[in-house]
Amino acid sequence: MPAKSSFTPEQDAKGKEMAAAGAIPAAIAEALGKKVTSVYSRAKQTWKIGLTRSRGVVSREAVVEAAKAAVGKGEAVSSATIAATLGISEVTARRKCPGFFGQFHYWKEEDVVNLRSLAAEGQTAAQIAERLGTSARSVLQKARLLKISIVSDRKSIHGTRAGALKAWSAPGRKEAQAEKMRALWENPEWKKATRVKIQASRMRPDVIEKLRAVARKGSSIETVVNKILTDLKLVEGKDYDRHFHVGFYEFDFRISRPGKQDLLIECNGNYWHSLERTVRTDASKQEYIHRYHADKYDLKTLWEHQFLAEGKVAATIGYWLGTVEVQPVALDSLSVRPVTLKAARDFFGAYHYLGGIGRWGVCYGAFLGEELVAAAVFGHPVRQSTAKQWGLNSPEIRELTRLAIRPDRQAKNLGSWFLSRASALLFKDLPEVKLLVSFADETYGHTGAVYKASNWTEDGVVPPNYWYSDANGFVTGKQALYKHARRCGKKEAEFAAEQNLQKIYGFKKHRFILRRSA
């Protein structure tokens, strides 16, 4: 709520009298010792009088003449002194005399001649301003009006990739910007206003055309990936495709890999792909490929911040394409310790067949110095009933949701060696956990050998799932089709037959468990 005005009855009477006589708001404010905005508000809400605005009351020529007179007397001129002399506001003084920025400068003919001469010599705006006794902004504005080219005072890396890297590598810069944006998005009014502006801007024809052009051309990080693929001697349209559709979804790149599934690559911007609706869409795309097209495609994700090191992105793509040689590592040179969320997301996005971090819980990694070689995530089971089949409560069980090893860093028994130590570390850090569970999916050729070598016990088999597919390969999940059938008052099989949909079964999963030792 705005604070109540502190106008006295005497001030109200004098203000109404001056306003009725045609005085401008700046003069009334000065007479009453108030701000101009306060006078406007008081006149509208209490006096019920429309004020004469200062714009147009005083001409530009009058402002310039007042400035000339002050300069002729050798006085220091500012917007405040001009406003006081003519009885106008400082805003009006600056508007009427656009050459004013900080220290007022009236441009004489010899000043213009000097400006042209100094600009031709290659002097910067700051250097010219110092010679003429004015501000750099005044020099730049006068140069624009006269169409005079002036050397920029900015450093050569400003606005370049090198400049951005330097700025964002400054200590605390990322944290400060993140905190600032977090505070803004926690403000409901700011969030609502921003979304309204974004939606309105997207409806403008010029913005729509720009968005279409970007979609056709691809984002800046897509351009980097395209360059990397070209450097690898891959030919677009033959070895890889851009904006490739699988079923209902579009993916940034599809790369052919003879003898293996085709590689799908998504290039995700950090901001847009952190929004709730986009996170849901990304998860749906991963699930769609994983569940229904795992035999054809392998989906990977590259994040915007990874492109700060373009060489690392190129190496990652090389890993996926199998063009990087395997380097052996010694097990005694590795250490196992916790992994941060950001590092885990990058690692699994690059090296796990499902991409992403799955259900987040705790993550441990095997490090070669500071390089992450293997990682495992232990999260809570999806269903509460999972723990009950072993007579446990939900906090007493964790599921191994992700396990991956870098394909270019290998050692004999590395998988079982790492899993044994990661499991032991989890039991140590979480005393309440009594049992670990994981699943080996035959869809991806997993038989559970790494679990058996780590002393896990096979506890059963999960029956295969199924889905429906039409002649064009568009997939519908069994739950979605069941709901459609119910709406039509039909059985699932009957509805599927009418739509010419074929039921397709996946592969079974082997369940393994590891109990805490006594």
C-alpha cells in the first residue's frame, strides 16, 4: 500500500490555487517542497484538478538559450540549474536539450569541427570528451546525429565468445546471477507479468518469423554439433539428419551407426529445459524412446553449459560414435566418493543408455584424479509396495536407478569393483537402509553379470511389458489405449483391433538384491 500523503491544509490550498492559475507541476512541487510525482497524485486524487504538463510549455529554443547564457557567463550548467531558471522539471530540461548527459555541453561550430578532426585521427569517445570538456555519451550522441564514425572504447573481446567466457568465469558471477533470477521467479507478480510479456511477444509477426527461422536453422549449440559432425566427415542427409521425427516427437540430430542403434542427440538450453513443462516433455521423449524404440535408437543429451568446452563436446560425441580409443586404467588408482547433481546429470546424459539421472537420491562415482570414470545413483523405489515384499519400510530400501562407466576408460572387473564399493559406501552413509534392489533389462542385453560378480542375489524375474503400434510405427502405451477404449465403452483388445493396432511385447527384467551384512 502507498504511504499516505503528508500535505497540510495550507499546502493543499496553495497547490490548488497555483494549479488553477495554470502553474506547471514542477513549479508547484518546488513551491510546496514536494516531489513532482506527489503533486500529480495529490491533484488527481484530492484536488480533482487536471495539471498543465510541462511538455510544450517551454520550447527547446528557450532551453538552449538559457544554457547559452549560462555558458557565456562561465557558469557550470546542469539540468537542475536550467530547470530552476525556467521553472521546469529536470526531465523536461534533458528532453528539450538532448545533448545533455551529466555535464551540459552546448555544441559550438568549432566543437563540431574538432569532433570531426579528432574522430578522423582515431581517438575514442572518452578521449574526445576530455579534449572538449564534455561527456563521452554527449560525444557519442552528437556523432550519431552527424553520422560520424568513432572508435569504440570497449575492449576487443566485448561481445565475443572469449568475453563471455571471461565474464562468466569471474568468481561468484554464476552464483550471483542464479540467486538474482531465483529471487525474481519466487515473486508471483513478477512471474505472472513476465509470462504475459513473453506470450504477447510470441504473437508478434516478426517474432514468429524469427522463431521459425531459428527452428529451421537450429540453435547456436546445434550449430556447434553440426560443425563437429562435419569435421568428422559425416554428410548431412546421408550419415545424419537434423530435426528428425520419431513418432510424435522431434529430435535435434539422428546419426547412423552401422551395426548399432541410430544415435539421437538432444541439445538442451539450461534455462528452457529447466522449466517444469519442458522437463515433463523431455521425460516423455526419453520414456518414448526407451520403452518403444530401444531397438532402433539410443537417445543422448548435451547441455548448454557443456559447450563452454567445445573440445569436450566433440570428445563426447566421439565416444558415442565409437571413434575414441579405449584407455586402460588401474583399479588402485581410482577413488570412490559422492558425486554432485550437476556432474551426475552430465555424466549419465553422456554415457547411460537412458540419459538423465533417473530418480535422484544419492550418487557415488569412481574418480581417476578429478575425472569421473563411473557413477551409480541409488534412489527411492517407484512403488511403496516394493519394500513390503521383503517386510521392510520405504526408507529401508534403495533402488539402483543408474549405473554407467565411461566407454573410453576400462579395466578388468571395473563394473563389479565399483558397484561393490559404492554399495558399501551407501550402507555406511545411510544406516537406515537394509536392502538394495536393481533390475537387469534384457531389452539392452543386460543379464546381470555385474550384479552376480558384486555378490548381489537374483531374486526373481519381472514379466515383460507390452504396448501397441500402428503400421507407421506410432506407438500408444497400454494405459493410454485402455483409457480410450473405456471412453468408447469397449474392451482394450476390441478397441485395438478396430484401430488396426498390433500388440508388441518387450523383454523381461531380472531382479537382483543386496542385503546389508550383519
